[in-house]
Amino acid sequence: MVFLNTKRSWPVRLSAIALLLALTACGTTETTSESTESKGESESASEDSGLSGDVLVDGSSTVFPISEAMAEEFMKENSKVRVTVGVSGSGGGFKKFCAGETDISNASRPIKESEIELCKEAGIEFVEVPVAFDGISVVVNKENDWATCLKPEELSKMWEPAAEEKITNWKQIRDEFPDQTLSLYGPGTDSGTYDYFTEATYGEEGESRGDYTASEDDNVIVQGVEADKGSLGFFGFAYYEENKDALKVLEIENSAGECITPSSASIEDGTYNPLARPIFFYVKKESLDTKPAVKAFVDYQISSDQAHLVTEVGYVALPSALVSKIETRIAEVKLGSIFEGGTSLGVKLADKL
């Protein structure tokens, strides 16, 4: 049985949608789906595992598809464990985490110094766990036949605070672009993707123009860009992969002056810079120490045996050499952030681990 607290459902979970409609008709607000085919098998596996209890997860919408997929498969094997996954954005998730409301906080950027202090004040210790690689994908409408490759400084020109109510036309970005209204769509300010994108393009985390259509639901961004010829938006690679037939993805000029399309290969090898990045979850030490179901779910998510789930939802699985280091990090309960409240921009995860 799967318990999800989220604003989106993935197409591969049509049974969950059907059941949600039935529950709604009965006045139920919690989204629940169940695999009847594997019910007997999962109950048997649960008896063998001996695990039970709740695992509370919240945070990044970017990391959400990984948590959702992991939770569904984990609960098939451990039917007496309930994993609840919420979506509050990276910043919103850390607020709940540092208030002691959740066991695990998903994040598409490293924890900030202010969030570390907030957790410290509340006596919350944590282990930082990289879970996959992502590449922020910049997308435009399918009818956009003029933009193919953009430079980070051109993205900055669109998104920087000084652009507000001033940069409103594609021709202002590049002379050869048409006289076409520019409409922008992106994650809200609680999003780690928003933080990383603004730092990678404009140079200051969390600083951008305010006159754009913002949403923590990436499907809203997809729909906005799909319906607006002059639009541009950005979100995690998985959401482009899910909607690539409806959108056009742009190449981004990297540090070597090459125009690179986001792909599993370019994200993993780092050529899709500066928009390739690691994504994370953070687990509370107390939960790791005292709740066997939390420890088991953490180990499950990082295991190489589950790498196919990361790939299936559209992200890039970590190489086995990094997985071994992360497993050691969890086993030894290494506390704090390897980024020390700083940025992952331009940092090689292998060097930090």
C-alpha cells in the first residue's frame, strides 16, 4: 500500500488515479494506491522483514519522483511500513525537518547555513545523502523555431532582478530573435531548483525577477510553456523526460563554449554545466537510530539494486564508486553537510565524498 501526499501523479500510476477518484467521492483526502497483484506476496515479505511503522518524507518536488518510486517498491516488500511523501519544496521541507516534523527531507540543493542553524537550535542532527544527479532543463514552446542554444548570461539577462518589467521580449535577448513577447515560468522561491538556477545563471542564490509565473507544481510550468509560444521555463530533467513530446528543450553553452543538450550522459560526465548537479535527501539521526523502518528505507534508496528506479523516473543514478562511499557515510552516521552550508555549483561530488 502506498501513501502519498503530493500535488502530482505520474502516468504510470493510473490505478492510483482511479482509486483517488473513488476515495474523493467518499470524502477521503489522502491519496492511496495498492497493488492487488502483489498484495499477498508483500504481506509475506513483511512478515519476513519484521518491519513496521511510519516514515515521514517531505521537501523537494525534484526529488519527489525518486521518493515516490522507492516508497512504492519498498512497501511492496514491507507492507506494515507506511511511507508518506510530501512536496513542500526544498526550503519548505527543511522548515518541517528542522522543526522535528519529518524523518527525511528531500532537497535539490545542499542545506543552507541558516537551515543548519535552525536544525541546531532544535537539536536536530542529520546525515546528508546524495541520491542522484540531475540537470536543470530549460524548455520552450514547440513553436519556438528561433532559440536553440542559450548562454548562461542570456538566461541571466532574462531572470535577474533588474529584468523585472523591462526584459519582456525575445528580441531584447538577442538581436536576431523575433519581436515576440517573452513569458517566463519557473519554480517558486521555496524550491532548491530555483536557488540553484539563479546562482548558476545570475550568480546569487535565490535572486531573480518577481514577475514570472511561479509554481511548486512542475506540471503547471509544463502546461504554461506548452500553451504559450513565447514562453520559457525550467525544472528538473525528469519532468522534461516526462513531457518531451510536448516541449522543446534548449541546449546550454557550457564552460568550454560548447552547446550541450541535457541527457543522462552529459549530466553524468559534467559537460552539461553549469546546470548539472547532485540532488539529496537528509535523514534525522534520531530517526536513523531509533526507527528501523527509516534506516531500512534509507539503505533501500541508496542501494545499487534500486538504481534502475532512479533511471526509470528520469534521473541519473550515482556510479557504484560513489554509492560505496555514501553507504559508508550512512553506516558511520557522519553528521552534517559536506558542503558546510555552501553551494554544490561547480563542485565534484567525488571530491567531497
